[in-house]
Amino acid sequence: MKNLGFGMMRLPVISGPEDFDYLQIEQMVDLFLEQGFTYFDTSYVYHNGQSETAVRKALVERHPRDAYTIATKFPTFMMVPEEQIEELFQSQLDRLGVTYVDYYLLHNIQNVYYEGYDGQGGIVQKTHLFEHAKKWKEEGRIRHLGISFHSSAKLLDRVLSEHPEIEFVQIALNPIDWDSELVQAGPCYEVIRKHGRKVVVMEAVKGGGLAKLPAEAESMLKAAHPDWSIASWAVRFSLDLEDVIAVLSGMSSVEQVRDNTRTANTADPLTKEDRETLSKAMALYRESAPIPQSQIDAYKGLMYHGVPVTAILQAYSICQIQPDPGFSDDNNYLKNAIIEAERIDFTKGLSKQYVITKDGKDITEMIETAVTWLTEHTF
């Protein structure tokens, strides 16, 4: 399975995020290519805007253009005025040192940027981003047009219906997000396939969060396959899904490249027994969170500003056991769920006009603690 992708978002550095360890990065790039993989994923904003430059120095200037494919993204969330869009896109080509990008994405499509808080159109529509991207494709400056997506399956269905020019969608997808109430990886994957588009998987190991599990869960996985790394279970989960162009892994060391390429080069599809074992391990993972899933399930049916309380608590709790809680993908979805449900601009504050109780117990404070944390850590 040659659909492993090299995510250039967590590259090794010497001191700060822009002080790249080029010696190691070049080794990583070379090893990745030697093992038969070609897909490199970057963005205008990664590493404080310097990841594209790192790709040029470590990859483009050292290998022939037909030896690799590059994916990069337009920073939708930067609210770039329309008169600056063409200049920004050309700056990406210049930073990468290429005349065209193989896979170009509008970065972070979600309710707030696509529809706006009032449902009348966000920055994507008001700056005609899709029209610009279609022109770049007609000019040969991009080969394939896609989006990265961070919202509900319902919105994704609408976006793909309204924009047949979208060829692929990048979504967060891993064993824990597959049935997450907010991330909705499974339903989003099915929507993409329903529309006949291709999939790029991001957060395959959930930002490293699925590389280390509770001891009982790890023992269960090791008993099934002693020679598999814990992280490789999550990678394998995505590698054999249908219609997947690339499964991205944000790699930070030569050893991570070696482990991921070894996994992709030797991985057979997970068996039914493997998937059952992985599902049990993920259940243990959720139970290890500050608010265990078994407790969260008791609040089914309760709503907060149109969003299920279970979804809010599940997202908050799973973030707390990630290596970098503030960077987990879950926290980026709550605002979209609130906008979709009630058209509330969460940046202006959420009214606390009601008390939420369960079996006579007031749980409002617990929910508002979760909401406050999630909205403060949204990016």
C-alpha cells in the first residue's frame, strides 16, 4: 500500500519552530522516497510559515520533479482580502520552488468560513476562493483541487454538492475519531465516497495521541501482534480504506519515517479480529480520559445550545489525554456545531440562560468548563 503521506507539520528543529534540522530532514525525505513513497504535505502556515521553504530545500532542490508529489494549502482562516489572493498563491509556488502543485487544498473548510455566522456566506464565498482555484487549475498551476475539512458530515455533503470541482477531501480520521460525535470521521468518509471523491487522511495517529495508550490497551494490542508498534495500529486502520490517496503522518524523526514506511510496505488489511481488538483498545483509551465514556453515556439526550452534551464532554475529555491537548482536532469542531445548530457567534460569548440537570444533579458547571476550554483552544 503506497498511499502513505509525509506530513511536513512537525519537522525536527534545533531550537525554535523555524530552525530546521536540515541534516535529519534530508535523511527523512530520502528514506521516504527510497521506500517508494511520494506524497509530501505542507501548508502556507506550518512552522510559522516556513514549512514550504523547508520542502523546497530538503526535497525540491535535491530531487527531480517527477520523483514526488506536493500538496499544500491556501490559508482560508487568515481571512485574506480578495485582492491579495493571487499574490499569496504565487508566493507559495515561489517558496516551494515549483511551477505547479500536484494537490492544492483550501485549508480548513468549516461552517464559520464557508457559511459565516449568519448562514449567508463566509470568507470562502465572499472572496470567490473556489473560482480562483479553478482558474489556477485551468492555467496548469495546480493539478488537483481539494479541501481540508473540519466540520460536520451534513455540511460536507452540502459543500460537495455545491462544488463538483472538488476532487478530494482531507479529513481527520483515525480509530478514535471514527465514531467521535463532533469529528464524525466515519460519516464524513462515507459522504466523500457517496459523492465519488477521493480521501486524504490527516491525524492518522491523532497528533501522536494514539502512539501511547493505557497499559491494558497496549498489552491487548501487543498480545495480538507483538511485532507491531502501537502507532502502526492506527496507521493500518486508515491505510486499507478504499479511495484513499494518502494517509498523512506528521513525522519528526528518521525513526518515525522508518516505522511508518515499514508499516505501509508490509501491512496487510486488518482482519475482522484485528478490528475488534483495536475497538476494545479504543474503548479502554476513552475510559482512561478524565471523564470516562461510560460516565458521558449517562448524559445522552441532553443538549447545550443545540449540541449534544455527550459530544461536548467526549471532545473535551479526549483532548486532555493528547500529547498537546490544545492542538487536538476535537477542539476545532465545537464552534461549528454551535453555529450549525443555532447560528450563534461563539466569539461573542455563549449565554448561560439555563441549568442542565441529570437525575436531579446539576451538571451545568462541568459542561461550561468543557465548553470554555474547547472554545479557548480553538484554532
